[in-house]
Amino acid sequence: MDGPSGKGEAPRAPARAPYLLLGLLVLIAAAIGGTAWKFHLQQKAAFESEVRGRLLAIADGKVRQINEWWAGRLGEARTLMEDAVAMAAIQRVIERRATSDERARVSDLMAAQCRNLHYAGAVLVDLRGNVHLLAGRRFGDDTHFQDLMQMVLRRGDIVQRDSHLGESGDTAHLGVNVPLRAAPGSPIFGAVMFSIDSLALAHTLTEWPVPTRSGEVMLVHREGDTVLYLTNLRGRPGAALNFRVPLERSDLAVVKAVNGVEGNLEAVDYRGVPVFAAARAVPGTDWYVVAKLDSEEVWEPLRRGSTMLGVTAASLALALGALLFVLWRRHQVAVYRELCESAVARRALAEQYDYLSRFANDVILLLDPDGAIVRANDRAVESYGYSLEVLAGMNLRSLRTPDALRAFEADWRMAGERESMVYETTHRASDNREFPVEVSMRALRVEKRVYRQAIIRDISERKMAEMELSQSEARLRQLVEHAPYGIVVLDGLEMLFANPAAHWMFGAEHEGDLVGCSLLQFVDAAECEQVVERARQFRAGIALGIIERRYRRFDGRTFWALVSTTAIEYNECPATLLFYQDITEKKQAEEQRAALEEQLRQAQKIESVGRLAGGVAHDFNNYLTVINGYCDMLLADAPHSGELRDGLQEIRAAGERAASVTSQLLAFSRKQLADPRPICLNRTVTDSGKLLRRLIGENIEFVTSLEDPLDPVMVDPGQIDQLIMNLAINARDAMPSGGRIEIATRKVRLEEGGVPRNPLAHAGDYAVLSVSDTGVGIAPEIQQKIFEPFFTTKRVGHGTGLGLCTAYGIVNHAGGWIEVDSLPGHGATFRVWLPVTKAAKVDESAAVASAVASPREATLLVVEDQADVRRLALSILKLQGYRLLEAENADRALEVSGNYAEAIDLLVTDVVMPGRTGRELAESLAAQRPGIKVLYISGYSGDAIAAHGCLDPETEYLPKPFSPEQLTSKVREVLCKPQRPSRTILVIDDDAEVNGLLRHILTGAGYHVVVACDGKKGMDVLERQPVDLVITDLVMPEQEGLETVTRLHAQRPKLPVIAISGAFGGSFLKAAGMLGATATLAKPIAADTLLRVVEQSLGS
């Protein structure tokens, strides 16, 4: 593509260069001439001003000299007039009375006056003008003197005589006529006429301060219609009083002077020569002083200076012209050299430009003003698929797509207005392929024509990158907005950005509420300084680790978060990026775990005692059974009074106390077998109140505050009585000086997700039993130990240390927990939390069977490995009239049953025996004798009995030690209790605590419960016995719950199955439902929810 310079063109110097230099020279010469002329005018004005001032000064000086000269003459005359001696002598001379000596002295006086005062002559005349004495020259005749005397007489004072000619007419003179008086005021008797040669005054006037050719001072006065020169002139000798000029010559300086013009004058002199003059009037006379200087003499120095100045200016102009010419020539040479070099460079640049344009990566088009393509490079051919010839005949419009063509005119017009513009559009190639382009257009002027150059770049890859970047930003934005972690950007401590998760964590109602807030407003005041310090360390470049911190939400609630920090750049400024992971549940779990660990430590303490209690329970209870049993039998036959009965009663009381200690040991260690029933705490408190009032004494006020109605709880009635008794007695012992005990009940609902009061707590309804006192209170360090076995603050002999630990065991066995609030000196409050039950109605009688008569003809099989206990039982039952069979173990019992042809109504068997257990014996006999009833007796702990399968709610059980009355009453109850069918539920869970809880809830509702620790053992149970419902966990060893659900659905499709799970947020429950589970429940499970789902599943 041709550049603007063309090719092969010779370099040409600018044609206007010589004229510019000539014009510059003229301007410089004009400037120099103007400056010189201005200087000349300034010099001329200065010269003129100086001459005028000098002439005016000379005129003023001459007037002053005349005035001073006249003043001197007048002063001398006055002196003479005032000389009385001289006046007297002169008067005698005039009167002709003077002697010759006096006349000689007067004559000498007048001669001295002339000599000393430079008078030309002195004449003494009388009143008639007659001359009496003469000294010096005489000017005038007698008539002249007579005229002068008349003038004196008329004036009466000194008379100044103007210049005039003497008698000869050749000498001009002045005069002073002095009147003579004998005394001041006396008549004039004569006069002295002094004559002054005018030449003396003329000499003074004509003196010039500096040497001059034409300068002179003229003294004139008006005489008729002429001007009379009073002094001689430089160019006209003898002019004084002889030369006159008419007043009509107004161009003369002296005419202007006598016409009243004063100061500087430009006029001509008596010769007709132009002069500079200065005129002044002489005060007191009709004289005028004119000082003049020929103009030629005035301008002569200026003309010489101006000539030199002109010569200098001309020389300078010529020198500058020569310099400019030299410079112009040098410039011309440099210009020609530069033009030559530029032409060479332009040709090389044009060739390089053509090369770059041709092989450039961008399309380059040269367009005419209508948009037609004039030139195109090779890249245009590749991009559009047209040849250079075809492109050269196309218009830029034809390269646009139809959609982009609509904006062409606006883009073209705007590019023309701006002369340079970058915009984006869409172009189409010859194969109809469309691609986005960026067009950079600018105006070019080539040989006085305006073209437009368009550099077009294919931006398909950039657009794709921008789209990918936009998508990436959208994905990043989606990740940030949907991230489960809080993301916050800080500037210092001010929040600049927060994602939705952060807004949710901090409890913000609207998105953006956190922006602009300070992080410190969400931190406890005690931690603010630590937060500020961490921020300072972070800004200092110190690496900060991940920390846990508690924050406060907008609503005041708190949450825990795991916080990590990193440095980022946000809006082109350094900032801090915080990641928040909500660990509130984790912290709560840790707190619960800590509480559970504390409970575990407590349980381990109790467990150690429990193991000890369980280890001795069997033998100890057997011994107590025999001792107490035979003691009761002896008391029944003993007289009502006497030493024998007293001794037996002491033995019986000691046995009861030993049995109570054993019972308490088993209760607090949760080894005691309980008979939980749905009871009402209000009724229990009311019934216990009568006994408690007698126990606590009259100095203690006893009150109750019972909320009614109150839902029932599932608990052993005897154990709850023992719990209330223990708490009341402890309260009484805390108030030795009296006080107040209050027992209260109330119902409380714990909401789902609420802060638990105890790790064992779960959502649901609770009945709360509280026992409060106004005693001495309990110190905090003591509160941590009060539930430990054998711990007591009472003195020796007044407490076993088992009261509160027994209460602890009873409450935990019932699925609840116990709390204590106390401060030293402010009493104590114990609160017992028990879950309410939705089971059958409250048991109204604990001994219904005791009122029912038992058939005396019933046959009982008694099986007990301890011979003394067996003999005691046989003795007690024999007295009741039963037919009795006995055996020392299970095998012997089966043998006796096999040899006995009659019916056996009741099996009374020990649980733990050598060989087979009592449970196995009962199952074997049930197979041989359907409908046989079973009563279990044992002195072992509850764990040992449970291990032998004897803790089902339908199982009849009598713990050792027992009294004859308890044994006979229990036997009658079992024999009279009708057989009724019960629903059996199989619970499969590897957690023993969960199994125990579900067993407790379900048995309290009247269901028969069988438990298994995993799915494989659960399937074994199903093979051995019928089951109405299966409740299975989903995550267990051996066989997972999902596999169990699948097998049950395949093998027993009609068997209801409830799946329960707490693992992985209950995510497996949905899968269990799809595999065939009838219902699903997420752990933790509320009792009422479990019973409702069980009832619905069995009903389906």
C-alpha cells in the first residue's frame, strides 16, 4: 500500500523559505529603524527641553541681575539723601553760600560717587535746572537738565532715567535723578543727576553662561508702534537706541515679548533666523529681556548624534541581514540534507509499511470517503476468502452481517467525526461464516485526499475467552453463594462482602445486612481486643492459624465457627478473606460428650460398687431369705409378748435393714429389678405426704405445689416412693433448726433443637418433680460429689452415703435425670426429670391379687439350687395348702415333671442355677405343659437376670429376700392372673442403651419386647418365635439394617418393619423406605412418636 509520500519523488525545499527570511530581515530592520527613530525623538525632546530650560533660566537670571543692579543704584541714592552733612554742604553750594573749600569738598564727593559707584557723570542742579557742579561726563544740555528737574519735582522722589542718547547722539546712557532736601520731608532745594553708561549694563546683559556662536540677551522696550533695542546686538553693532523694528513683525521674538508673551518662544530674530527664545518682563520698568539661541546651533549636536545613530542602525541591520543570510544558507543546506535523508527513510518506511501491511496478523483496509475498499493486505484475503481484486471492488458495508449492517451508518459517521475510533461488530466471510471483529479506524491524508484506514482484528478467541470467563465467574459466584461455609471479605474489621451462608450464620434477615458492619459488633466484649490484635498481626504479614471463635447473631443468640484467614485483593485493594464453618453442633456435641464422659466416670464409680453388690447379691439375699423367712414363721407362732418375741423382732428388724441396704446398693447401681408402671406423681406425692410429715418433725413446714393435670410417668412405684423419701430426709437433715420443705410437680415440653438440659434429654414432654428446702445449702465443690456412693457430709452413724446415689440410679433407670440448684446459705432444690408415657391407665392397686382367693388344690413345682431357701419356700407354701413338687436343678425338675401325671399349675424357679437356667427350664416345661404359669425368684442383680431372658414385662418375678407373706401373695397373684395374648416386638440395635430405652418405652405400653444386637441375631430370633413387628437400626455390625429390611420384605412381606437411624443425618432412611420398610424414624426418637408409629404399623 502506497504511503502518503509516494515513491521516487525528489526532495524539495519549502518555496516560501527565502521570502520568509527577507520578511524577517525587513521586520528586523524596521525594528532597528523604529528604535533609532524613537531614540532620536527622545533625544530631540530632551535637547529641546534642555535648551528651553536653559534659555528660560538665562532670561530669569538677567532680569534678576537688572533688578539687583537698579536696587543697588537706588540704595546708593538713598544713602546720599540721608547724609545730612552732605545735604547741608550741597545746599550751601546751590545757594552760593559755600566757601571754596566746601564747594571743593562737594565736588570731590560727587567725583568719588562717580568713581566708586561706576557713574559716568554727576551734575548738581538747582530747582530751575541750572548746573552748579559737574563731575565726569555730561550727558545732555541745560534744557535736558531742566526737564529732568521738573520730573524730579513732580515725582518728589528718586527718578530712574531710561536709556537715551546723549548730546552727541552716539552714546546711550541711563540715569538716576536724586532730589535734595535739607531734612526728610523738607522742600526740595535741588537735585544731583547721575548718568550711567549703557555699555556697562549691556556688558552684564550680553554675558552668556557657556560658549556659544549665536546666543545673546536683548533688552528692548516699546516706543510707539516700534520696538527699540536698548542694547547692542551681536550681529548689528551700534543698535542700542538706534535700531527699531515695527510691531507688525509678529514673527520676531522681541515683538512677541513686548506684546506680553513670556516664557519660551519659537520665532525669528532681527536677522530673520529661526531661534529658540525666552522672554521675561523686567519688573518696575517697561523693559523686556529676550534670551535667544539660533535653532541651527541647538540642533547641531542632535544632528551629529542622529547621524551616528542612523549609521549604527544601518550597520546593525546590514550585519543582521548578513547573519540571517548565512543562517539561511546553512539552514537551506541542512534542509536539503534532511529532505534527502527523509526521502530515503520514507522510501524505506513505505517499503516496510507495505511489507508489514501485507503480512500483518490483522486485516488492514484503505477506504475512500464512501467506504469503498482501495487497498487490502494479504490477511484480508485469508480472513474473508476474497481475492485482492475482488476486495478492491467491494465496500466495507458488504463485509458486515445483515444484523450488524443496520449500525454501519452510525459507526461510519461517528468515526468520521472523531477521526479515530475503535468499535466492535460482526463480519461475514465469503463462505457465510460469521465472526466478531474489532475495528480500529482512523483518518489518513494522502496527497490532499482523505482516506480511512481500518485495522480489523478477529476477536473470536477473545469473545470465547470472555464467555468462558463470564461462565467461570458465574460458577464461582454460584459456588460462593451456595457454599455451606460463610465467606466474608474484610477491610480492616469492616465487612465489604458476605455470602448467603454468612448472612444465615449471623442471623441477618436480608442479604447485604452485614456489609458495612464491624466484625467487633458480633464478638463478645472480652474477645474484642484479641480480634483487633489478630487483625494487626495479619496486616503485619504474620501467618494466622485456624481458630475456633464464638460469635453473636443479630438476635442475640450465639454460634461457634471455625475461622480461617487469607489475604486477597478486593476491588484492587488489599483485603482479608475469612471462611466460617459453623461448628455449633460440634461444640454442643463436645459439651454433651464432656457431660457424658463425666457421667461415664460417675457410672464407672457406681459400676464398681454395682459389681460388688451384684457379686454378693445372690448369696446375701439367699441368707436373708432364710433368716427373714423363718423369723416370720417363728413370729407367727410366738406369743404376743415376752422375751422370745422381742428377740425375734430384733432379728427380723436387722434382716429388714440388711435387705434395705442390699436394695439400695442394687437401686443406685441400676442392678435392681424394677416393676415400672404408669403412675401419677401427684398421687404418689400425696400418698407419701402423710408418712413424710411424721418423719420430718413438727419444726419443719411441709407444703406441696402440684400441677394438675399431670401426665403419668413409667416408673417403679416402690422406687419413686424411696426416691421421695431419700430427698425429703436429706432436706430435713439440712435444717436442724427447722425450716420449710416444698415438693412440687409441673409439666415441661422440650422443643426439638432446643438446648438440652442434660445429655440424656430429648425433645418431648416431661414431668418434673422438685424437692426444695431452706437449709444450709450445698457448696459447688460438694455438688460434684453428692451422687457418688458412700459419700456423705453427715457425722458417723447418721448416714450411709447411699441416699442420693440410690435416687440417681432410680431416675436413670426410669429414663430421666436429676439436677441440683444450691448455694451455701440459700437452701437446695433437687429436680427430677421423668419422661411422660402414653401407656395404659394408671395402676390403681398394687396388690389386686392379694384380694383374690387362690385355689387350694393348685400344684406347684419349686426349683431352687439352695436347699435352705427351697425348704423355706416349701414350708411357707405347704401352710397354704398347695400340692408341692421340688427339684434342686432344671434337669431334676424336668424329670419330676415327666414322672408326674397330673397337671402342674405353677413353676416357682430360681433364675440362675447350675446347668440350665430358670428361663430355659420354663421354655422346656411350656413345650411339655402348655399353659403352665411361671414365677421367677432370684437374689442376683438385674443384669444377671436379664442375661437369662427374664426381664420381660409379662414375666412374673419375686426378688430375694422375700417374706412368707410376699411369697404367698405373689403365688396367689400369678395363679389368679388370667392368660391374655400380647403383641411381640423385635428390637434390633447394636447400642445397648438404645435397646434398653426402646424396651422401656414399649414394655410400658404393654408390648412384649425381644432384643437382638444385630441383623443376623434378629433373623435367628424370628426363626425361633413369632414376632408381630420389627424395629431395626440401619448401621450395625455383622448384618446391616438395609440388608435386614430387604430380607424381611422378601421372606415375610406382611411383617411390619420400622427402620430407625441417626447416622449420616438419617440419609439411609429414604433407602430403607424404598426397600420395603413400613415406616422410618430418625434418632433421637421421642416416646410418643415411637408409640404412635408402632400403633399405626401394627394397625396396617
